[in-house]
Amino acid sequence: MGKSKVLVVGGTGYIGRRIVKASLAQGHETYVLQRPDIGLDIDKLQMLLSFKKQGAHLIEASFSDHHSLVEAVKRVDVVICTISGVHFRSHNITMQLKLVDAIREAGNVKRFLPSEFGIDPARMENALEPGRVTFDEKMVVRRAIQEAKIPFTYVSANCFAGYFAGNLSQMVTLLPPKEKVCIYGDGNVKVVFMDEDDIATYTIKTIDDPRTINKTVYLRPPENILTQRQLVEIWEKLAGKQLEKVHIPNDQFLATMKEMDYAGQVGVGHFHHIFYEGCLTNFEIGEGQEEASKLYPEVKYTRMDDYLKQYL
């Protein structure tokens, strides 16, 4: 069997562009959906043209034109959707239902990877409002996939390093703090931090792997399972400077939600589940699930001490 042909939907996005690059790097014939509503977004257009230069094919299709979506997915074996599910960018999770309809009608897709890549929504039935909408909508999409009997892989990639590691998990910045750092609770809850390029590499590894069909794949490389305190210590060692630690009790942290806009409230809820409840690591990987670094030990994943060096 040759390598699967891959269609990336949302290929100009934060994770999508990395998925396109990884798909090409691993030798897959790679297609990227080009939506006509790109309008005057020159950055998106130039990124699409750069993909073309690297060997990807652009396919025009629109979520408002069912036939065009069906024709697009008929050309490939695997569909990977990376449209955004975060509220401070754009939140389009349920748009994937149109893609599910197209895949069902086309009838040829061997694997669908919907836009997941974060916390496993199947474990978040008790999540806080309003942030639970992310998990609820992802579960709506999962149910539609399974009702349509579409073969799937769900990728749970935990914390993107660009948003959670470089800033030492501070909420309102992407850069490391200079003087003091907020620590959630005692800072000893285990979290998983992932370089985004590694997320893409592992994701593409799963698509032709029979071990991952109809399963959730968690990205939990052992050396990237760290507490917030450990992450801060790595940075302090690299920077040669101690930061003042400000510990925030859980109730005080949740109380900050009152002053925030909707996107901020969503963020506080998610941080609460990650850093106080430990939702990324407080369970064993079991039946119907796999761990990526065990499946693909050949991937040389980025450790957080190496990742943080770019911020010096």
C-alpha cells in the first residue's frame, strides 16, 4: 500500500499549517482546502501559495457548497480538520458537521481526524461554564462521525507550548515574565506541554497506522509531563534568574472570571481544569486509546528546556 492522500481543512491556521508541512515531509500527496471566502486576506493567500510551491495541491471548496466539499474529499483517503476551536481567535467547531456530511456522501475516506488537538472532550462532561462549550461541541461532532460510521482518529495534544510553555503558563502574555510568576495552587499538578511541530509530526504518523483507527491518541511524551513549578525551574535555570512566586488559590482564581469577557471566562475555566484538577494526566490511558510516543519512539520530540531557549 502507498501512502494515503491527505486533505487538510484549515491549513492556514496555527496547527493546520504545521500539519500541511508534516504531511509533505512524511511523503504524503497533500491537498489543502482553499475557501472562496478568503477575500482580501493576503497572509492566508500567500501561505496557500507557499504550500503549492512546496508541492501541495490546492482544492477550492466551500462550507456553504455541499457539492464542492464532496468533490474535494473524493480526491483523498484521509481528511484532517484543524479549524479553530478557541474563543480568542475564531470558534467554528460545529462547522465540521458539514464536512462529516460530505465525507459520508463521498464514501471513500479511510480516516477522518476532526479538529481536536487539545483536552480530550470525552473526559470533560463536568467542565465549567462557559468553557464547556468547546468540549460539548467537539462531542457533537464525534457523535456525528460515529453515527455516519466514518473511520476516525482523535488526537489529544494537551498544551500547545506556544500558548502554555513560553509564558510559563501565564494567562495574559505569550512571553516569560521578568520579575514574578503566578503559580496555580501549589504548582505541583502534572501537565503535558507539546511543541506544535511535534503535534503535527505525531498526527501524520497516525493516519496510515492500523493501531490508531477508531481510537483516541494522546500525546504524552514522558519528558514533557511537567508540573508548572518544574517548567518555571527550567526557565530560571536557563535565564540564570529567580522569579518571585505568587501562589493563587483555586477559589481566588475562579473569582477572576467575574471581571472577564466571554473569551477570558472560557480561558479561566480551561486553566482551572488543567492546572488545578490535572485533567490532562489524572487518568490512565486505557482501552480504545494509545499514547503517541510509545507508538512512534523514532520521533525526536522537543523537550521544554530546548523549547524555552528561544525566549532567552
